[in-house]
Amino acid sequence: PYVLHEKRSSAPYGWSRARKLSSTAIIPLRFAIAQSNIDKMDEYLYDVSVPMSPNYGNHWTAAEVAAKFAPSHDSIDTIHSWLMHSGIQPERIKLTQSKGWIKVDATVEEAESLLQADFRVYTHETGKEHVACESYRLPAHIAPHVDFVIPTVNFDANLAKPSDTTSDPTLYELPDDGNGPKIVGTVDPIVGLAGELKD
Amino acid sequence: CDKKITPACLRALYDIHYEPVSTSKNSYGIMEYTPETYVQSDMDLFAKTYISGVDHFTPNVVSIERNVNQTQHKGFPHVEANLDLQYGMTLVTSKQKVTIYQLETGASINDFFDAVDGFFCTSKGADPDILARDATYPDPGPSEYRKLRNCGTVKPANVISTSYGLSEAHISLRTAARQCAEYGKLGLMGVTVLYSSGDNGVAGVGKACLLATGSPTSSGKVFNPTFPSTCPYITSVGATQIDHDSSVFEPESACERVIYSSGGFSNYFAMPEYQKDAVQRYLKNYPPSYPASIWNSTGKSRAFPDLSANGANYVVAIDGKFNLVYGTSASSPVIGAILTMINDARLAVGKKPIGFINPAIYSSAFSGAFNDITKGSNPGCGTLGFNSTPGWDPVTGLGTPNFPKLLKHWLE
């Protein structure tokens, strides 16, 4: 059985749900694999950051951090196995060096089947496009091993930069992208796939 | 300085008089997102004008994802990068090299996670030999491009300032939690992670308030906190201003000129232990009158910002001319520069970098190390927002830094 993993009630301000994607378009799916010991982050961080702690300033090495929070082999294997049994060829399943992510370049048809999602192109009033879905589901035995999947319900395509300029005579006008003066132009997660999108 | 902020104004405001001595051991990083990038001729113009005896200064550039020559993207905006670097670099003096972490494919969740993958690899990158090989970082040479793509080959800087952000409503709780945990990992490694609190008062980034459904909209009425400022593992920096006709020797107020410094209470993250006393004191002594339906009034959620610095009237060289820039974009690099100098002093006496600072700055040991801001507010969502009050408040946090006192506390 599948269970609901994430859901968004509506698109953020300025975005509207537009067209359906071609079933052959490619979506670079990324599965955030659940990490070990993440629930103890407060404890570990306070241990080295609270001035009265005997370990104050005894910071960890990158290797220690990586080892402590690395996902379990069980999580990696379970997700990998599910993808293979869902018809994704092993050579298309990539584990990142941090072992924190599994990447699959899936067609829209595959992604919608894997996640029981309806992927759409969302259009911003400025004309920018972003691929997302309103919700997605995962098999019940997979869900505990996955923090989340992207691109799905997030609208990070417009990172805002909190700066502004003056109405002083020396005014430097930020280009009006129609999304407020603090929005940085960004690249959609499916950048490079414009050809497929056009199809 | 009430009309134009320069590096000298900031030094006077926060009593910053320090010449770095541990520059080869120390590091300061500023995050930028392509196509936003700095312009070298503007950097030089700023240096010639504001740094005595210096005609040229340039950061190291650590490119992430693709090795694109991003230094001179014509036609792309560079206000942000010019501002961040001109002040971040000038305040730490020309002796301390500043590194830009340039995310090259834009500012998406993918890019962020690719970047942190570079820091925490469990395979090649975790190899202590590889990390040791890079021990000389971050001074590989002027403007040398370093690839962060191969995990673990670059050590994160001791202080990293980012003047970009989202609102909580833009991303899911699960994604926010994961990103926040990555900052926690950086803190474990001794990295101080700073984020601008945002410029839209209680509305969060983009001037969009929330509907009751949680969706951001221009017509919503519910406060929309800024992310990652609400992540309890980062330090959120708000903005202040010098009032008209006031001098650097008089108290600042919350920034209400052109922008409103963002602050408030998270809808995602619980209140961390380190700020419980300060925030609950605020909620008890100055309870906001807004109905619980428009803000998280539970008294159990992460509150921000943590501290603040001036964010109004910054003189910035842009396209060969000086302009005035406003925002928490300005205040975060300034706090980053101050903390970098404190790290310098600590390294000089054999101590480690300060790392995640929130448990320290909220502690009683640091009492008096900040200039309390008690005037101003952060309007938004059709409200007057929260007020600046004595003690911590959700507009300016603990206040602005008093550099000598902070230095003294961190050297004890």
C-alpha cells in the first residue's frame, strides 16, 4: 500500500498550475535518504557549543560528521531494491558520494508511477516555469527510509535576497521581475530539458 | 552616518578596532547564487575609496557544480554580491581573504544539497588524508577557482554568511528539517552559519503573507516566517538603522527605512533551549496583541532573529557609481566580519573558532555584549508587526554587537 508522504494545499503566491508535462520528459528525481542519529543533533551540537560544556569548542571532523549521520545500509538497499523492482534499470540509480541521496533521471511517466503523483508545469506571473506536484505518495515500507523527494511540492525556484536600494538620487533600480524587488532569477530544477518540455 | 553608512561608520558604531593576525589560519565565506555575482571593477572602486593604501581586492571563488567563469556575467544583477563582499571584506581588513561559495546553477534546493554534499562525504571526502591535504585552504591564490564538486576536498570557512532566503511556506517541513540539519552538521564542525532575517517585516520574504491554508498570498493575513532564519541551528541577523539626525553614539532603532527587518516565530521548528529564557521573558513582559490565528503564539516555537546590525544607507559601488543599499543583506556580512575577527583573536591564542554561537550569545555570560535596540517595529500583513523592546525581541533579537565586549567574552 502507498501512503501520502507530502502534500501542498496550493501553489505559492504568483504561481499558477499550467500544463501537463509530456510523458517522455525527464525529471531528475532525488530521494533524500533518512539519516541516522539526526534526532540527536541538539545533544551533539550543544555539547560543543554551550560555553559551560566540558567539550566546548571540541568540534567534529567532516569524517566524524559523515559517519555519525550516514543513512543506514538498510535504508539505501530498501530504496534501491524498490526502484529496481519498479522497472528502473540499476545503472540509472545513482547513490551520491555522501550516501545521503539516490538520484534517478526518470521520465514523467515513470516518476508519476513511482510517486503516484501528477507532475505539472507551474508558471510564475513573470513567465518563469517550475515543475512540481501537489502531493506524492510512497509505498508504506519505503516511506520511513525517505525524508522527501524533489522536485515535488517545494517551490524553491525563487530564492529571495533580502536587499533593497534607495529612492535617493543615486538610485540603482533593481530589474523588476514582477515578483517583488528581492527575487533572484533562478534556474528551474529541470534546466537543460527545455527541449523535452517543449515537446 | 545617518545618511550614508561606510565602513568607518560601522567601525564607530560597533567599536570595531582590530587588525587580524591569524589570517593564514582563519577563513570567512560568503554565499552567492549565479547569476548574481560581483564585479571586480566595483570592488576596486570601493577599495580605492575606503581602504587606505589598497587599490585592488578580490575574493577567492569556490565554484560549485560547474566550472563557469562567473565573475563578470554582463547584464546580470550584482547588487547583492557587491554589497556582501565590499562590506564583508573591508571590515575584516584587506589582510583577511574572503571566500565566495558560488552556487552556479541558481538557487534551488538541488544546488544547496549538492553544496553540502561537498562537505560531508562518507566515501572519498571522509578520508582524513584528503582533508589534511587541503589544510592550507582557503588561500589557494587570487581568484582561483576551486571545485567543491568532489566531496570533502574543500573545508568550509569558519564563518559563512548568506544574504538569501525563502519563507517557510515555500518549502515543505521535511525539506526544511533536512536543510536545517545540514546546518547543524556545519555547526558541529565549528562553522558559524549566518543568515539575513529578511526585509519584509512579519510577512517573511517576498511580502507574501499566508492564508489560513498556509499558502503565501499577497492578500493573506497570517505571518510567514523566513527560512532558514527559523532553523534553530543557524544565527539569524536582523537590521537596524541610525535615526535621522542621530550620530553613531546614539542608540539605533529597528530598520524601518525602505525595508522592514523580518522577525517572528516559526511554524515549523520548536523553540531551542538556548533562547527559552530570553523569548519567554519577551512574551511575558510584552505579549503581542495579535490573535493566535495569525502568528504562532504558543511560546514553544523558534523565534528569530538572534541579533542584528545596521542595514540602512550602505554606500555600495555598483556599475562604477556609488549607490545606497538597504537590507538585512547588509547586516549579515557585517556580523560575519565581526565574528571572523573574533575567530582571528581566538586562533592567535591557540583557541578554536567559535562555531555555532547561539548557545553562547543567549547565555548570561554574554550579558551586556549587545547594544539593546528598543525602538522600532517590523510591520507586515496589514499589521504593525512586533515591537522592539528591552531585551530580546522578534525585530532585532538580542541587539547589535559591542565588538570589544564580545571579543573579551570569547577570549575568556
